[in-house]
Amino acid sequence: MTEPKQQPEFNRARITGRLQQIRDRWMPDGSKALIAELVTRRPELGPVRAGVQDEQPLPLRAAGDIVSHMLALDGQLVTIEGCLRRRFYSREGQPCWGQMEIWVDRCQHIEQAAESHQTRD
């Protein structure tokens, strides 16, 4: 018997940054969900310009067992893995706008020694 072919995983992301702005809430089905940001450093692509932020927050979403794990890592350096998803929003009389989010299914804490090594100039 041959094993089934594995499908490629599209829309996957693996990013390292600082976890912040964590908010958890209960869902109608009784499960917990999480909204947070992963702050990453923007790449240096040229000369430094005045007023340009060197960090960028990426919106995160999570649900299920990983929520309690992520709540304990607020402010810590982590590597997350998940699926990219674009959500669209609109309000009455206003045009529709979208936001890319990462729906997290893995979150790994990075030790302090690795953090200090990565942030050195």
C-alpha cells in the first residue's frame, strides 16, 4: 500500500519577534481566543530616514490550547508559526479595508541568551 501524497502547506509563516498587546476573550462556544501583536524589526533597506519606525507590529490570532501558553509569554521573544489570513472590514458608508493576520498554531519561547545575541549591533 502506498502512502498518500502530502499536500504542500500554502500560506504558512514562521516569524520571530516580541509578543505584546495580548487580549484574550471567551468565544460563544466556551473556548478561549486570543488577539495579540508580534513586534518585528523592519529590514534596513537603505539609508536611515527621519521618522521611520524600525519596528513593525503584526496582528496575531489564536484559539484553543495554545492561548494559555501564549498568555504566559507576554513581552517575551518568541517564534510563531501559523497561517496567513486576510480579513476584510467595513462600516456603514465607508469603503472596505483589509488586514493581514497570522493565525498561530505554534509558539516557541526564545531564551534570553539568544535574544541578547540577536539584538546586538
